[in-house]
Amino acid sequence: MTGALAAFHEDRPLPGDAIPFGSNSLQHGTAVFEGIRGYAGVDGPALFRLDDHLNRLLDSARLLGVDHDYDLAGLRAHVLSAAAGHGDVYVRPLLTTLDTALGVDLRALRFTLVTGLWPVPGRDVRPSRPARLTVSPWRRPSTASFPVRAKATGSYANSALARTAAVRAGFDDAVQLDPVSGRVAEGTVTNVFLVAGGVVRTPWLADSVLAGITRDSVLRLARDLGLTAEEGPVTEAELRDADEVFLTGTASELVRVGRVDGAEYRAGPVFDALAEAFRRATTGPDEHGWLTPVPA
Ligand code: PMP
């Protein structure tokens, strides 16, 4: 997400926008967070799949063993108040510690919610060139090394290594592999889909993959469209031989992939149909119960 931070909202007053230098989360990457999209929408501003994001935040905190005072209703009230009055926006609730105790024993630390908002340009002004990807030499963290289902700030050093190396080599982004199976896992901040013989496929969660909320939405939208949509093991060869490839994520939405290293993919009908279904699902009318209105 580029551009200036538009607003900042926290439960405990901070000195300006500052997180203390000694914050354990800043020093050791121990914060957990979510990325949620707000859309201006045909029925007014709303957040997409808010409770699903907040339940994943609660799971991330539990998986990392961090101590906080929030339940789902408390998180929801905080985030809705932070997002009040905003339409097209990226919302970043961060459960971070402001305690300045160093060390990696998290038991004595209290975590508090701080939410930042970034404005998002409308869809029509964003570049639509298909992405050029490379398979990264940096594999995802192993499920034996880290709870990969948790969105923790520290694990994004791995994504940053993979993305930065790919961009330095002239690509837009990287595909990362599962460290044990060597199969396709995900993008650096996105999930990966392929279409082969009309069937929509994405790597299963048995590999080192974040359970993306856009991924789940796309699987459901594909089935609504009458397509077969499957989760399963995906090899590099299957990715290479696919008819269509695309990435999914809250900030990126659906991004068509034009090539992965030497393999090229055509613009295809399945991506177009899913992108249109996703546009309707996010901007309304709300047919799935996925939109939570934000206060004016
Ligand atoms: N994988 C990774 C590593 C991510 O950071 C993200 C972004 N949250 C995703 C996948 C996509 O998840 P979602 O659709 O929930 O944004």
C-alpha cells in the first residue's frame, strides 16, 4: 500500500503517531494485524467481510500467544469507529504492544489495537497491465517454524525478501513455494489461482499458505458462477501449463498474471467473470452478507 497514512486511531493515546522506539513489536516483529478494504459501494460505504478479518486477527493473536482485552464486538466497534466517514479505503488494524520491554518472552506484554487508514484510488485509475512474476528462491516459512495461519508483522520479512529480489530482477512480484513439498504456495502478499480446462484451482492450506479472505470469496464466487473450484496441491508444472493465472488479496483484489518466468498466459474468460463477480460482491448490492456499513 503506497501513499500517505490518512488517519490514525488508537485506544490508548500515543505521542503523536509514534509507536515507542522500544516497543517489543517494533523491535521483534511481534505485532499481529489485518488488512481490510472499505468500498464506497452502491448502498453507501461498507467494509468487506469485516468479521472474517477480525476473527482471523483473534486467531493470529492466539497463535502468537499475545495478551489483549478485545473480543469480536470490541474489535468491530473500534474498527468501525476508525473507518467512519471513509469510502474507498484500506484499513489496517494492528494489535501491537506499546510496552518497551525487550526480549522474546511475550507473557508480560499487553497488546493494544491501533488502526491506520490509507486512501485507495478508484478501480478505473489503477494500472491493468497483467503482472509478470518469477518463482522466488525464497520459500515461505515452514509450518514447523511458524504458525503460517497468523498474520504477524515479523513474517513479512520473508515476503519482503522475495518481493524485493523479484522487483530488482525486473518482475512485478514473486510466486513462493512451500518449503517442504516444493509445491506452489502463494504470492508475497497474495494467494495464487490457476484455471486449467475450465477448472479453478488454488493451493490447499496443507501447504504454507495464508487462508486469504479474498481466496475464500473467489472460491465461493466461482461456484456461484457454476464453475468447479478446488483447493489442492499445485505443482510448478501445473502452474506453468495453466490457461489462466491470477493473484488475490485484500489490497490487490484480483490481478491477472501475464507470465511466470517463461510461461505466458492469455487473458481469459474465467478471470474476467470472477473479477466482475468480485466487483459486485465488494461494491454491492450485497448478495452474500459480506458488507458491513460504516457510520457516516
Ligand atoms: N498471503 C499473504 C502472505 C498475504 O499477506 C495476504 C494478504 N493478507 C494474502 C495471502 C491474501 O489474503 P487476503 O485475501 O485475506 O487479503
